[in-house]
Amino acid sequence: MGKDEFSIIMDRTGLTLSHEQKSVLFAAYPLFQAMVARATPPMPREAEPAVMFAPEVK
């Protein structure tokens, strides 16, 4: 995605951002995309905390 496309997306959000603010966000955008890519793969069933939780029953 280029700066022009990114600027259009930012304009559609309704936020009033300066050119400098858009540049900072554009620089951080690839890091955010990488973070989203790592967070979205499905996790195995064993990773769910509910599977490991054993409630204390009295």
C-alpha cells in the first residue's frame, strides 16, 4: 500500500490528521500488519485456558 492509498483511508476515518501525523502512522503500519498476522492464526485446542482450568469443588 502506498502513501496515497493510506492517506485516502485515513481521510475516510473522519479524523483530522496533519501530514506529519499521517507519515508517522504510515511508518508504523507495516509493524501493525505484522502484529495482526501473528495474532490471527487459529490456536490449537490446548491453548485455550478453559481446557486447563480445574475449578475447586467443595
